[in-house]
Amino acid sequence: MSLVVIGLTAVTGHLGATSVWSGTSAAGPSSGPTASAGAAGSPTPATHGYTMAEVAAHDSTQSCWAAIDGEVYNLTDWIDLHPGGREEILRLCGTDATIAFQRQHAGQPKPAERLAGYSLGP
């Protein structure tokens, strides 16, 4: 299942993502919201950071969290803004999305910069 999700993520989101990250799209804000914004409220991480169980509990359109490279992100507000379509983000909700993100956006500074604005913590 995860292999299919990763494959679909890489194929489907490419054109929209390329458009946004190359600066040819006027849609969306110039940077992501802070961790306290969004449908999930203002979560406060434990001193040790978030667990994957906590991430997995946020697997819906109302509260969409994903872990990428050991950092947890609240992607709830990004669902309808993602240039590759909302389904690409919804597949990542509640998961470790490291591989999917790296396959789609490796070496691209703008996706990483945008993602940083949604960070909740480690």
C-alpha cells in the first residue's frame, strides 16, 4: 500500500508542484502558517517531542499531521493549497511521510522552506 502511495505521490503532484516551486503560480500564501494556526489548535509538544502514535491520531482533513525527517508538521491548512492536489496530502495524514516528500521534492529548496512553516516540533 505505501509503495502505491509513494508512486502516486511522485507521479500526480509533479506538475503542480513544479509550477508553484518555480514561482509561476500566484496561488497560496508566500509562507506557511505557524504551528499554532489551523484546525488542530495549538499543540504543545512534550519535552521529548511527539510520538508516531500522536502523529497517527491526526489522520483526517480536520487534523492532518505528518512526520518528515524526524520533524512533525501540521499540514491541515496545506491540504487545499497543495499544488499537486489535496489527495496527495491526505494520503500523508497520520504517517511518516519522509520517503514520499523526499521522492517528490528532494533537492528543491522552496518545498522545504514552505514545509518549515508548518512545523510543530521533533
